[in-house]
Amino acid sequence: MKQFLTLLFTLHLLIHFSFAQDLQPKSIMQVSLAADFNGYFQAIEEQDFDMALDYVFPGLFDLIPRDFMQESMEMEASEGEHDIQIKNAKIQPVSKIIEDEMYYYAMISYSYMMEIRSGMEDDWGELEEDEDWGSESLNVDDFRRKYGVKNVFYDANKQIIRVKMKGNMIAVQSKDEFEDDGWKFIDLKDDMASMADQLIPPIILSKLKS
């Protein structure tokens, strides 16, 4: 009986140790990274761009003023007669977390669905399944040419164009306990990639992209 209890106690310790190994700091950090990613895109989905910018790496505001970024995001969400929404953001593979003296870093791949619908009343008539809805400034075929036929979906009944998008971003977390309020992000789309070169040390960028 005593041998059995000793074996049971040893097994308990092994399981506890194995579980503790799974909860090393960087494993916990990946969980918090995913949570902050979801918070960032939830704010974008709800078009709360002020909240979304709280998740942006602060150093970026030294290159682009925060107010200007917020105005740009608001304009993109309602481009003239068109309403644009971001939905169903999903985090894809995350790189190994690396660090230097000041920060932790990770590279994130992600996907989301961009929905575009016309706000013009004249565009809301019934259309056939194979009929392309559009206006002078918006046409389904334009999106198919730009993003690929397989990535563009057209809902004729609701008159909505859905575009499957993919992207990459760099996640950064401060090591300073007085500055650390979660992961911050630098999106690498458009001209943001060149700005990342100014904000992230070259050796870190090289490791993240490898």
C-alpha cells in the first residue's frame, strides 16, 4: 500500500511538473498576445478606432500622428458612397517570441473578411445571380482582378462584396513593468512595412522574417 501511495505521489509530481512546463512565461505570453490581437480587431470591427489605436505600437505615432491615423481609418471605413467593414479576423501562425533588452517581439500572420456595400439608394434593386453590382467607382470585377477570383465573393441578394484578406503584423511587448500594458502591433501592409524598418532593430526583423 505504501509503495502504491509513493507511486501515486510521484506520478502527481510528474504531472504537475509537466503542466508547469507548459505554462512557462512565453507560453502565457502567446495566450495574452492572441487576446490582445482579438481586442484590436474587435475594436476595428466595431469601428471604435480610438480604442483600436490603443493597440498600436506607440513609436508609430512619432512617424504618423495618432489623430491623422484615426481620421484615415474613419475615412476608409466609409469611402464616399461605400460602407466598408472588417469581420471574422483570425490569427494564423505566430512566430517564436524573441527578445532584446527592452522588448519581446513576435510575427503574426492573420486573415479577415472585408465587406463592401454601396450606400447609394439607386444601387439597391434586385439583381440576378450572375449580374455584377457596382457603380462608377466600385465594381466586383475590379476586386477580382486586384485580389484574385477565389478571394472575392459576391452576395447578389444583399448586394455585398466580400473579400478574403491576409496580412502580417509585428507584435511588441515592453519589458518595463511601468510601461507594459499588453501587446502592441505594427501592421505590415502598404507603407507600414517601411516604417517597421525604422522602429524595429534590423537583427530582430531578420529573425522575425526568417
